Amino acid sequence: MNESELEKELRALRPTEASLDLRKRIETDLAGTGAEMVRPSAADVASSFAAGRLERRPAVVFGWWRNLGWASAGAAAALLVSAFFRTPTSSAEVDAPTDAATAAVQFQPAGSSREVLDAQDDGLLYDEDQTPQRRLRFQSLERHRWTNSATGAVLHFEVPREDTVLVPVAMQ
């Protein structure tokens, strides 16, 4: 089956009418909201599908409650964020040192190491004087350790690096 035959079969399809039970349930649900059920004719439905447009039914009377709910949720989120990220209100709050600030000052470097992960030879390059140089790339990982003697806390962090080195080559 090629694409044009499939399109012909899809165009030939027509929607079936809703069952009587489904229509009764919809009518009872709409009766509680005050809206009336609009039942288009089969010809209207077929022409709408053939034209490729879908009709939009009128909104329920109290549909704006949903929008009010989303607006309230947004306002609550804004209040929650502002509670966590508040700014100091007095100069005493700005000038007073906190325990975290004094503890951060007491961290001292305890050691570091560097591990070369990969080395690549990018070949020969020539500078302005036509002197040959070999370009090497080194990918490494630096590990640093800091300690706080007052609290006994140890801080580890890793820094990835990529270095490029030009090495002069003596041609014979």
C-alpha cells in the first residue's frame, strides 16, 4: 500500500455517532453546570472533519476558577521563594559575622595532586620564523583537599584541566 492509497482510505473514514448511553451521561453532567448540550448534525460533523477544523465548544460558566487556581499557585510560589532569598533589613544584620563565615575563614589547604588522564600529539606547527614546533595537549584532573581545624571538616574538590604546550623541535 503506497501513501496515496492510505490517504484515500483515511479520507473515506467517517466518525460514528456517539452511543445513547454516552449522550445521556454528558447531558446529565452538563445539566449540573447550567450549560446546554449542543448536538450538531451528522452533516456538520462530517464537513468539519473534511475541512480539517475542529469546533470549540463554549467554556463552562465557572471556567475562570481554574485560572484563579493557577494564579494562586504562582503567588504562593513567589512568596515561598522570597522567604528563602530575603535581603537583610538592617545594618546590624549586614555587619554581624555569622558562624558559617567565620568557619569558612578557618579552612586551610591540606594537599593537592594532579593526574594526567590523556596526552595527544597534534603534530608539527610552524611559527612566524618557520621554526618547527610540536603541539601537545594534556588533559588532567587536579584534586584539592582543605581542612577546618576548628570543626574537623574536610573539603575535597576536583578541577578538570586541558593544557596545550608547544615544544621546539630540533630538525637535523
